Amino acid sequence: MTNPTLNFQTASGHQVLAAAGKKYLRPGGRMATEQLFQWANFQPSKTVLELASSFGYSAISLAQRYQVKVVGIEKHPDSVAHARANIRAAGLENQIEIIEGDIFHLDKIPGKFDYVFAEAILTMQSPLAKAKLLAEICSRLKPGGKFLSHELLAREKEEQIHADLAQVIRVNSTPLSETNWITALVKAELEVQQHLTGPMNLLNLGKMLQEEGIVNSMQILWNILTQPSIRNRILEMRHVFQKYRHELGYIIMCAVKK
């Protein structure tokens, strides 16, 4: 589904990919997220705060599979409306609430949570913003609560990758090395208990077929082929991903509030 109000020249990379029809927008794909879920060991009736809920797919999956209660925060009004419609269609309005708001104002969300879940959110922040957001995440967790993070990894060439990614993704995308990611969480008093790295698969055709399915993959390819504004942006992103294919990857981390 494309969004006629979206300016494809200025929209962020994940908005463009979502407009093309892509559901799985994480650097490690669905399998990396599944590993995070295993580490989380979600318990029924526990509470999850999801940052940047987009269209609500992850929130719905969590509620259906683990019977947890999910509060999602999302700043784009169109995405909020889409997420709420998806939640109504799934019959999960009693388990999921989507709040329109800014992830840098988590203090406006009442209560504390057993889990905070964020995928490809910290990557898009500057170092100072990363530290601020991690402090807010820690403040929203109950003691012993878990932070589940899925981010973009830069094994080398952090500064070069940052410059090129920021240009094509249209956000201040700043992936870190494995050591620097773990250090950032530790500084926020989040103790990393498990972590894993692997190759970046966001625009890998084989991975897309596996995760999106044949029908949706064909629709995505059709949208890319027939809509130049989407095609040009995705080709720009793919070029950078290919340029740094040996340096770029993903990292997933499960951390506990000390």
C-alpha cells in the first residue's frame, strides 16, 4: 500500500520501504527478531512498551503469541491510524494501545514496563540522542525489566557509513560497532545479557522472498518497478548497502535494568 501524501524525496528510508509494501524493515530480518523474542521469555499479562510501532505488526504478533499487553508509541499520524485499524481487525483492542507521540517524551506514558522493545530506532539517532533515549528507556523499565534491541551494526568505517547512510536514508543514521553498542547500553545502566551479530539482509531478494512470502514480494517488486519515486530511493539505499556489504550487519541485544 502506497501513501499518496508521502514526499518520497524527503521521507525516511523505512517509510519508503513501507510504502513499497515491505512489512519486515529490520536489518537482521524476522529471524533476528525471533531470537530476541526467545531471549525475552515473555510471560502472559506482562507489559511491553514498543518504540515506533509503525503499522502495528510487531505489537499484534506479541499480543497474539505471548498474551502480553502492549503499548506502542508512534509519531506519524497515518501510521497510527493504520496500526489502530490493524489492531481492530485482529480483535486485540483490549491488549494493545497505540499512542501518537514522540519517543523522546516517554515520560508522558504512565507506568513502568516489564519490557521495552525497539528495532532500528537507536541507529537513527546521533550519539547524544542515543544516550538520551537510552536513559528514557531505562526510566520506563521496572527493576529487572528487559530492553530488547535490534539495530544496524558497523563493523568498521563508522564515520564513512554514517555519512553515506544519512544521505540516502534521510535520517541521522549512525550505526555503531559491537563494542560501542554494548558500551552505550552499559552507560545507561542496562546490563547486556545476550547479544548476537550477523549480516544485514534488509534488501536481500532471497531473504525477502523467505520473510515476506512470494505474493507480497511480487507486489513489492511491482511497486518498485512501476513507481519511479520509490524505485530511485530504494536503488540509492541498495547501492550504499552493497558498497559496505562487508562492514554492515545487524546486532540484537537483550539487556536488563540493573
